[in-house]
Amino acid sequence: MKVIVVGSSHGGYEAVREVLADQPDAEIQWYEKGDFLSFLSCGMQLYLEGVVKNVNDVRYATPAGMRAQGVSVFTETEISSVDAKKHSVHVIDHAHNKERDEQYDKLILSPGATPATLPVPGNDLKNIYAMRGRDWAIKLKQRTVDPDIQNVVVVGAGYIGIEAAEAFAKAGKHVTVVDMLPRMLAKYLDEELTDILTKEMEEHDIKAAPGQGIKSFSGQNDTVTEVVTDQATYPADLVIVATGIKPNTKWLANVLDLDDHGMINVDDHQKTSADDIYAVGDATLVKFAPTDGTKSPIALATNARRQGRIAGKNAVGIEAKTPFVSGSSALSVFKYNFASTGIKEGTASQYGVKTKSTLVTDTFRPPFVPEENGNAKVWFKLTYDPQTTRILGAQVLSTQDATQNINTISLAIQVKLTLEDLAYTDFFFQPGFDRPWNIMNLAAQQALRDLG
Ligand code: FAD
């Protein structure tokens, strides 16, 4: 069997690994149009902050390592079209200026996405950057140490924008974060928690400018100098746009069923509308667990890898279904760590769900444990259906790492647990780790009291 995999980031990598594991004698051809195999944007902040020193380390796999396992690896090689009837793809080898067609038995696509640009005057000025992929990582890193860059404006206060803001603030730059939404990280946390993080960012010279739309970029000598919003003008030597992504699927428009946003329609087996073609990752939608399967664009490496594995299995004839997901994610913002999953009060209307939430605070460990020994306040917010008491989401924040609670809540959502289940679930206690009542127990118990 000959399997062609397109795209070498999370989804493509996982698909290749799965086919290798399940069918070692399969012929695998792996294509990446960029000049670098398997760069992981998730590691960008660590690189920008100097934790990871070499940009080339931010990857899963090297061409040599994969070739040693029998995979034919092609970088700087683009798949420009697919003939689904003939089971063939058109290959453009940019490195050698050559073109050819390749036959496949199974084709797995993980073309991912590129950062969206803002359709406003001045968006073509120099020093307007994006934060995704190795090329941008290298350019951004140069700017962190560039003395000419003093004022940085980040457009978009999602987790990518906040990662960029923190990296540049740590590099000593004055950072402003602009977003149309009324709060920083509004899709990830509710107000009680974003208030804490916004204060933390302001203490590190990051100015929050929420509730503002970008009108234009202005500049001198073709280089950006200002960002103009509908409320203010901000000086900018560098702008980083992190306002969302567009799937890399134009080349598939006449071959596969795409939705209105260009996302590839797939079934629960990651199969597309064409025979023997699978698709995974940011160019596809996932099914949202709290609403029993609403199709949602949740661009996370976790989803891409899960889907890549499912696609790989199905491609080699092992039936597997992608489970619903809750969109669990985590981030640190200076001294705080937060994580969230499922529905928040701030996103409930988007899913058309009626919710109620309960916020509890506690200490990470029993009160007798001194703060310097790892005790700190924890905020935990649980969101549920007030009628059925089904758990729909949660958020956690602390200077300690309490983020793993969110993985537990993700599982609770997936298996449809209720407040009654969670209130008395058996969680361990040891003063070196936590408290006799885990904060998830406490939140569920308080929620039941709140419901009366
Ligand atoms: P992509 O990563 O977009 O990769 C697609 C690849 O396919 C690219 O290399 C592209 O060049 C190649 N390609 C496209 N079309 C073709 C073609 N026609 N021919 C050949 N090659 C092609 N997610 C998390 O879960 N946790 C995190 O902490 C996290 N942090 C992130 C931080 C940043 C700064 C960013 C930008 C993203 C982060 N993500 C994180 C999201 C995660 O990176 C994406 O969800 C993931 O990369 C999606 O993988 P993918 O395989 O779908 O696509």
C-alpha cells in the first residue's frame, strides 16, 4: 500500500507515525512545502524567550530520522492538486524546479492554516508580522533583540497574541494588546480570571486595549509606525497580528467538500468526501463534546495529533472514530498558570446553551503549609447545565500549577458527568500535593448548594 501524507506539522507527523506503526511495510511519502520538516509553533514562545536556544530544535522529526525508518521525505515540495478519480497528486519540487505526478492508494492531508491578515489600509507595511511557523519565529526572535523596536502592538488577545506579548515584554519592549473582544483571553476565561491576568500583564508593561477594532496601520518609509483603532492610536515599531487563521485549502476546492470558510468536511473517521482521502488538523472542524457534537473550529495540536492517529488507522484499514473534544488548553501568563475546557459563561451564547457557573477559591494545599513551600490561592470556576446539572466546562488559575484539574473536567464532560458525580468523586489527598477536598469536589458541592 502506498500512503501519501501532506503537511509535516502535528497532524501530518502523527499520521505518518501511525501508518508506520500499524503497517510497517506500507510505502509512505511525506510532503512538506516549506524547507523545514515538522516545525512546531507551540514551541515558539520558548524559543523567543531563549528557553530553547536553537530554532531547529523545535520539531518532532528530522528528514534523516524519518528516512531511517523507511519514510520517503520531501521538503520544499508542494502538492498543488489532487485528481481523486485517478488517485494521483501533482507534485512541485521547488528545490529542483521539477514537477511530476504521484499515485496513491491512500492520501492523508494535514495542510493546516496560515495566519489571517487584517483587511485594513496599511496592512502591507514593513514590520507587520505574524506568529506561526519557523520563518516568523526567526524574524520575531531578531526583533526581540533589536534596539530599534521599542513599541510593539499585538493585535489579538487569544493565547497566541498573549504568548507574543509576554515574550516581547520579557525582552524589555513596551507592549500593547488590542482586541475587539471586551477582555484579554476572553474565549478562554471569564471575567473574574481575566481581570487577574490583565492586572498581571499591566504590572509587566503590557497595556491591554480591549473592545477596539483596527481601522488602519500608518507608517513612514513603508514601515509601520502606528496602529489606529476606532478608539485610539498606538505607537508601533512592530505589529504582531494574531487574529485567527485561514485553512490552506484553496487548492482542494474542486476536489473535496469544503465549508463556507474553506474547512475540509470530514466524517468521524477523518474521511473526506472523496474515496481514500483523509484530512486532519487545523483545516478541519472538530466535534464539541459539551454540546454533543457541534462542529467547531478548535485549532489545537492536540486535536491535530488525535485526528492524525485516527486517519492513519483508518487509512490502513483499522476502523477508528475520533471522539468529541472539549477544547482543553493551558497557558502561563508571567507568574500565573491557567487552563480551561468546554463552555465558559463568555462562550455559552455562541453554543446556544443555558448555563450556570460557580466560582470557588481555595488554597492549593492546607493552610498550615507556608506560601514559600508551594501554597497559593486557586480560583476554579465550574460551568454546568442548571437543569440537568451536567458538567459543561471549567477554568482554573493559580500561581501554582493546578492545570491538571482541567484534564479531569475534560474527561467529565466527555463521559457526561453531573455535579452529583463530581461532588464526591474520590480524589487523593496528601498535604504535599493538595487538600482533603479537591477543588473540583468543592466546586461541585458549592454548585449544588447554589442550585438549591
Ligand atoms: P500546520 O501546523 O498549519 O502545518 C501544516 C503544514 O503543512 C505546514 O508545514 C505547511 O507548510 C504544510 N503544507 C500546507 N499545504 C501544503 C501542500 N499543499 N503541500 C505540502 N505541504 C503543505 N496547540 C496546542 O495544542 N498547544 C499549544 O501550546 C499550542 N501553541 C501554539 C502556539 C502558537 C504560536 C501557534 C501558532 C499555534 C499553537 N498551537 C498549539 C496550535 C497548533 O500549532 C496547531 O493546531 C497545529 O500546528 C495544527 O497542525 P496541522 O498539522 O493541522 O497544521
